[in-house]
Amino acid sequence: MSAPPELLDLQKWMQGALLQPQQTPPQEIEDRVQSTSRLSAAAALEIYQNSYNLRIAACMRDQFPALCYALGEGLFNDFVAEYIRQDPPESYTLYDLGRRFAGFLQANRPDLGAPVPELWVDFIIDLTRFERQVFSTFDCAGAEDLHLAELATPDAALVVQPSLSVASYGFPVGTYYHAVRQGRAPHPPLREQVYLAVLRKDYVTHTIPVSFGHFVFLHAMCQGGTVQTALATVSQQLGQPPDRVEQAWKDAAEIRDGWITAGFFLDRRWA
């Protein structure tokens, strides 16, 4: 059953009044908002406008605590206000609120058109991407009720668990993020290519640095590959003979066992 047209019209108007209060004509406010003996229609609406902005900013600070620290709360809130104005929330849940934030920052970066991108802007965007990766991992489907692989699980039965993701960054964003979360005061880092695996095990989110070759391997498996197809991808991207790559995998038992112990894989035989 769909909502009546007049309710949809009121909801659309209210959204516009919350997101762009300066563009809401005073007469429309008088026509749509009930005044009282203590509050005018405009004052009543302003309560909702302020509460909405404060609630959105608080939710975004929860999702991007390290970014808020890096920018400072005032500048962070300004970015959030403009982000919400350009890209209003589309979902009933605030979980999706920050999904497009990194893209917004990239599209509105202050050094657009500059011959050389500014280092701090690149860092801010990478940090935003990483915090979204961590936040999504915490709230996504995980392996808590599934059968994790064991050290004796054969390679043919290994499959990545649902919460595992890998990403590359141009800065040590994981180190910076965890320093902020631990109450330290890190300085913005220098550029450094890093590869990070993020997953949740027993309802705790973990960040694990990996090498480029390991990143290629895990990314291939996250795309639905098997150990064998992932090794083939590593061989192709690194320009190494397949037999050498397969031997390196067999020799790196501590890597395989470490990943299994950390909860990277499920045993597909129990799926």
C-alpha cells in the first residue's frame, strides 16, 4: 500500500527544509508547520533543522573518528554538512550514511586543477576509504556462525570468510587510525604504499598488513577464486612462472597457517 500523494509531498518538502533551510520560503513554513503560543512556525522548524544536522554530524563522527581527528571537528562538520546537502541520505538506516563520503571528498577536493595533488588531501581521502572499510566490516555478515578453516583443511577446501576484504592505500592509514582509537595524537603520515586485509572474527574487527603479492592473492580469492586460481593470478600479475609461485605458497606455511588462525578462511566442505 503506497502512501497518499499529500503525505509524499509533505515528506519531500520536509526533507528539503531540513537540508536547505535558507532556501525554504517563510510563507511555506507558515503554511505547513503549526505554530504555538510559545513558538513560531519558523522557530519550531528550526529545532528540527538543528537536531537533524547535529544527529547527522554525530553519526558521521562515529563512523569516521580518525578523519574527524585529522580534520578537526569544526572542519569535519562543515564537510559533512556540504556532503549531506549534495548527497542527501537515501536509506532508512544511518548505516549507509558514509557510503559515498570518500567519493564526495574526491569530487570536491580543494586542489582540483592543481598541477600536483596536495599530499594531505590524498591522505584524507585514503583515510576516509579505510574507515568506511572498517565500519562496513564491523556491521556486515561474518563467520561467527560458520565453520572456519583449520590448519589441516586442504587448500582445495579453503574459501574466504564473508567479512574479509582487502584494499590498497597510499598512506599507512591503518596505523594512523589505530593510534587515534588508542587515544594517541599521531601526525599526518608521509606517503607509503600499504596493503591491508580487514576482517571480523568473534565480533572483533582486525586490520592485518599484507604484502603486494599477498594482496593480489587475497583479492583474487575475495572475488570468488580458489587457491589455485588465485596463485595463477599472482603468477600473471607478478610476472613469475606458475611453478615458482606454487612452490612459494607451499614454502610459506607460516603465512597460510597465520591467515587460517586469524580467521581468513572457511572450510567449503562444511558450507
